[in-house]
Amino acid sequence: MQRTTRLGALLLASAVISSPLFAATDGDQGSSSTGTTDISVTKQSEVKISGLNDIALTVQGDGSATGSTTACIYRNGTGSYTVTASGSGAASAFALTDGNSGVMPYSVTFDDGSGAAALTKNTALTGLTNANTLSSSCNGGTNATIEVTVSTADFSSAPAGDYTGTLTLVIAPE
């Protein structure tokens, strides 16, 4: 019998030791009773990209074609974020097509105020820190620029036609 009591005490002690630090308490029975409960919640890191516009490329004097859009990048709290880009070309390539056999590859740069950096398809650009942390709409402004460039060689070698494509940008907290 004494062995059973010791085993029970051991089990109770291990349950108390492994219980979480938060614990509700019950009140005592009486003319009033007070109980407590601890409250906890985890707020996840969040990001948002907004304010993008469609990009119409303009042929430059050197024969290349470039265009850009601005955007608002928001991140709740402090910390860095990443941007990962993919295109609508074959295997997510950065490429414009004319709907037939014409393909125009393009390059993409991203600048959040810390300098333009080249994006590589499906590869995260890391360590970005200039997101707006106060307003998810940047108070109606922008804080990033995305630029698209078709090289002189790729533009001049493409057959005549109307070329289109889609650039997808994924922003994620780090």
C-alpha cells in the first residue's frame, strides 16, 4: 500500500514539473469567489506588397526596352524580408511571348531604397530591411521599385509582334 502511495506522489510531482508556467486558478467557495486565467496569443510575422502597376516597356536609345513600377512593401514589426520572383515563361522564366514562337527574355531588379539588386527566378533575395512598418499601404506612397529590362540583343532579335508576360513577386518575412 505504501508503495502505491509513493508511486502516486511521484506521478503527481512529475505532472506538476512538466505543466506549463501558465495556470488558471479556481476561487474558494464563499460569499464571493475570485478565479484567474492567463491569456496568451502568438502574432505571426506578416508582410504585404501593394500599389503595383502594369509595366509598359519603352524602347531606349541603345535598343533595349525598359520599364518599371513602384510598390509598397509592408512588414509588421522589425526584421528583414525576402522577395522571390517568377515569370510566366517556360519553367517560370522571365520571358515575354507574342503568343506564337516569339520570346523575349528580360531581367528584373528590385530596389527598396537600399540599392537595386538583380532578381533570379525562384530564388529569394534575402536580408531586405526597408519595409514600411507603420502602414500596410505606406500611407498611400511607395518604398520599392521593380524594373524590367529586355536587352538590346534580345529585343532586336525577336520577331515583330505584341509581347506580354506576367511577373509574380512573393514577399515573405525572414
